[in-house]
Amino acid sequence: MNRFTKEIDKILEYIQSNDDKFLVSSHVSPDGDNIGSSLSIYSFLKKLGKDVVYVLDDEYPKNLSFLYDENIKMTSKDIDQKEKYTVIALDAGDYSRICVDDKILENAKGIICIDHHITNGDYGFLKYVDTEESSTCELVYNIIMRYECITDNKIIDENIATYLYTGLITDTGNFQYSNTRESSFIMAAELMSRGAKKNLIVEKLFQNNSVNFYKLLGEALNGLEIIQSQICIIAVAKESMDKYEVEYGDIDAITPYTRDIEGVELGIFVKEKEIGEIKVSFRSKNYVDCSKLASEFSGGGHKRAAGCTIKDLDVELAKKMLIEKAIGYLK
Ligand code: 5GP
Ligand code: MN
């Protein structure tokens, strides 16, 4: 029995017994887990015959274009902003990360929060927040499986299985990270039996880099710095992305390089999204609490993977500030 069955049942009961207009929302800078969980809960609600829209105002990640469905994804501008939606927020560690127009959120009937971040800001009239689960996709999988069990009605088809598998594989780093548990493998096996397109997902996510990305990666790796033998920091300035014609959304694959070095405990990847806006990713191997470190810069996330945004600083100054704080987390 899942220790959150009560929360799951409350959400299922609410969805089944209310004829609300549901709005499935993504978070800013959506990743595989966010897109996967949003598309699967959207498809689930559609299968239940619910009135539902999926809104994402941020840029849709190019590497996930194989999941893109123009009939599903909308922006806040495409929908009636005066409507009182019941918003379903997925994978959004805090309220401010929900990527929907403020007016829609202010007007909303309420928010149902489904998330696995340790820094979850505790919002929503219904919540299913389990920080031990690998991914929000695993939470959505639990919800749908519970529904299937109660109603004896099969919901997970090839598409939903593919959405859910995408989030599982991205948030567990291909089943490598410490958030990978027995339940993740059981879920993966079940999704494969339902037709998840595993080989397509692997190819699109891990075997599809451009040649220019490799050139940029070479430059980035050449510039890496090691601090006190335990921290590795890599920075990519906007200028480099422009030089190699690589888009900001395509460089996340550099993040793991910061951590995957012998002896390094903490990896920091600094990306200059725009001049004056720096996005930072933290990754740790064994003990540094990245979510705590990120929250010192108003960010958040998980123990072993977190992030933040730094405004109005150039790359060098941001690096200096990050290193100063990060050193305090070393043993
Ligand atoms: P990434 O480094 O891949 O962008 O994010 C790693 C984890 O930290 C993800 O779970 C993501 O949701 C979370 N995260 C990244 N940036 C932020 C941020 O600015 N604020 C919060 N609260 N979480 C973030
Ligand atoms: Mn996630």
C-alpha cells in the first residue's frame, strides 16, 4: 500500500465528482519530468471525459519535441482568462514556478499540487507531495494505477506510457541517481508492457546532440575549474552559445559533467540565459544538500539536484559568489 493512498484517493475523488474546468500547468523551464507528467495527467483527464486544457507559457524543450502535440499545448493567451479553472500543478516546487498567467492563477477555483521536491512550498487545496519518489511522473503513475485498480479500467496506453517513461528516465538520470528505487524499476517494466517507446526516448534524449553542441562542450570542459578538489564549476556564457549557434535549451546535457569527476562532490553548472540572467544547476554525489545551497539563492530542488536563478550579475561575479557559498558545504 502506498503511504499516500489517502491523498491519491482524495484527488481521484475530486476529479471524478467535479465537473470543473481543469487546467494542467507546467513549470518554468520545463524538463522531461514536467512535460511527461503534465501530458500524462492531461491525457488521463481527457480519457475520463473531463474538460481540460494544458497550458505552458515557457518555451517547449526541443529535445522533447517527439512528445509535442500541438492539439494539446496552449498558452495563457489561447484560453478564457476569466474562467475559474481548477489548476493542476505538476513538478512545481513552489507556487511562483507555475508557468501560467498570474490572472488565471488569481481567478482559479483552486490548485491541486502534485510534486516531489523537498523544497515544496506547500500550496494547493489538495496535495500529493512525496519527496521520496523519483519523479512527478512516478506520482502520476501511482494516481493512474490506483484509478485502474479501483475501476478496473485500463488507462495507460502507448502514449501515456511514453510520457511517463520520459519523466522517469530523465529525473533518475537513466536509473543512475540515488532517487532510483525498486518502485522505479517496477514502474519502468509496467510501462514497457503498456507500449512505452523506450528506444525512441533514449535516442531522442541521449543520442541526438548536434555537432555544434560538442564544439561548445569542448570549450566548456576546457574552462572547468576545480575548487578544493571537491567542487567543479563549469560556465557557459551567452556569447559562446551564440558563437556555436547552440540554444540555451540545448546545453543541459553539460550539467552532469560537473559532478562526474573523480573526487568531486559538488558540480555547479552556470548558464548565462541572457545578459543579466544566470541559471545555475547544482549536482552532488554523496552528501552536499543541493536544495539547501540553492535556497540560499532563492532557488530549490532536491538533495542531489537543485537550481536557482541569479539576476543582474555577470558570469564571473556569479561564479565567485557561488563558489564562496558552496565551499561552506564541504566536509
Ligand atoms: P536543473 O538544474 O536541472 O534545472 O534543476 C534541478 C532540480 O532543481 C529540478 O528538480 C528543478 O525543478 C529544481 N530547480 C531548478 N531551478 C530551480 C529554481 O530556480 N527554483 C526552484 N524552487 N527549483 C529549481
Ligand atoms: Mn521532477
